[in-house]
Amino acid sequence: MELNLNGKVALITGAGSGMGLLCAQCYAKEGAKVVLADLNEDAVKSAAEEINANGGEAIAVKVDVTNYEQVVACRDKAVEAFGAIDILVTCAGGAETRLLGLPWMPYHEIPISAIDFGIDLNLKGAMYFQHAVFAQMAKQYSGVMISLGSITGEEGGTMAYAAAKSALMKGVVKTLAQYGAEYNIRSVCVAPGPVLTRPGMANMKTMAGRAADPQEIVDMILYVSSDRGAFINGTTILIDGGRNVLMNKTGPQPEKKTAPKND
Ligand SMILES: NC(=O)c1ccc[n+]([C@@H]2O[C@H](COP(=O)([O-])OP(=O)(O)OC[C@H]3O[C@@H](n4cnc5c(N)ncnc54)[C@H](O)[C@@H]3O)[C@@H](O)[C@H]2O)c1
């Protein structure tokens, strides 16, 4: 299927690893110019070098998504390098307990700093980028913003992570589409179930009996951000191998399977 992403400019946060990195590589393969933004400077630098060595066009920007000044500077670098931002994909994120190395503990014993960390990274980090990039897309009178939700935003799990992802999947994606309407800016949230960016995700149950290969999620992100997805706006696409309906499944339970390799 022709996605016509050739020449578009895609800015991807969390592009140093996992789905963000794969997004950047896939946009580049489709002929898009890519801005790889991440806290991990070495990771985005080497990924951008590889894209450029393979005939693509990429820049790497070190940014902490929780710092609005750095976010604005990253947007400005993207515009300086490529003249526009057509697609924003906010991938930077993760559960605060995992990233801070906290063991399970009762809610009232979780340090409040961990709650702040989770909300700052997962909610404010995405909103800061959407806010800064909106100004550029409004000038262009075009653009699409894709945020990464999670099945955890649907079913709960880690407190700040779940709260942030729920917000992205409902209030943020919808309100962004409402603000975007006057400027021809779309907003879509793609919410995965377990994805094999880490081997541990294979332990989460799904109706499919397996976790997703990252490519299965990235294919959807590319589709919704292309003109093929032009009618998708203000909504969340849950890609979870049916995990959200597993709890109420009667009869035989799904067999455990391995994910296909789609790349
Ligand atoms: N992997 C899964 O199973 C899964 C499931 C559902 C949702 N998600 C969501 O998808 C997105 C990508 O997940 P993944 O597993 O591919 O990610 P990952 O953990 O492989 O990569 C996250 C990237 O974000 C960067 N990052 C972290 N904090 C940052 C900060 N403050 N500023 C800038 N960059 C920062 C990291 O350096 C890293 O490169 C995340 O938002 C995640 O919550 C993942």
C-alpha cells in the first residue's frame, strides 16, 4: 500500500529505542525526513547516522521531554533542519516503577516523587511536544499528532503511568483534535497491549496468546499518520491482541504463541 510519506517531516520522541526507533527507521524507509528526539543522545545520534548512511535524511536531538524549554528548542531545530513538521509521534514514556527500579508496594508507600516522575514523563512530556509543535503545524495549516497510549490506560496497573495513558487516550486526543480542526491538524492515539520491545512483555496474557511484534504497532502508526488515515481523528486505536476482552472470555483459554516477524 502506497503511504505517500515521501518528503514529509516526522518528529519522533523516544526515538532512541523500541517503537520510537523503529518508527524513525520506517518513516525514513518511506522517504520521510526524520527528527529523532530522545534523552539518550548516543542512541539517537547513531540511529540518525545509520539512516543518513543508508540514503535517508535524519537529525538527532537530545531532549528531556519533561523540560518545556528543551522541547521548544527541539521543535526549532527540526524546523531549522527541514522547514516543517508534518508528523509528531510521541513515544517517550514508560512505567515509573520500572524506570525508577521500585518494587511493588502499597499505594500510600509509593514516594510522591515517583508519581510526579510518571505524570511528567508520560503525560506532560507528550502534551509539551503537542503544544510546541501545534504552533508550527498551525502556521503550516496541516499536521498530524500521534500519541502512544497503552492497554494500562484502559485496565490500570502502575498508578501514574495508567493515569497518564488514560488521559492521552481520552481527554488529550479528543481535545487536541478539537483545537486542531481550525488548523487542519489531526490527533490520533495508538494504544498497544504488550509489545516485545522487552522480553518480559511476553508474559502478559492476550487473546492472541502472545505479545505484539513492534512492527505490528509501527505499521499502524505509519498508516494513521499518512493521508490513507486522513479520516481517523480524535480517537484511540487499541492494538492489544484482544487483551481488553480476555477477562470475560468463557470456554477454553487462548494457547500461548510466538509473535510473527513482520519486518
Ligand atoms: N513496550 C510495550 O509493551 C508498550 C505497551 C504499551 C504502550 N507502550 C508505550 O509505547 C511507547 C514506546 O514504548 P517502548 O517500549 O518502545 O519504549 P522504550 O522503553 O524502548 O523507549 C523509550 C525511550 O524513551 C526515552 N525517554 C525516556 N525518558 C525520556 C525523557 N524524559 N525525555 C526524552 N526521552 C526519554 C528513552 O531514552 C527511550 O529511548 C511508550 O510511551 C510506552 O509507554 C509500550
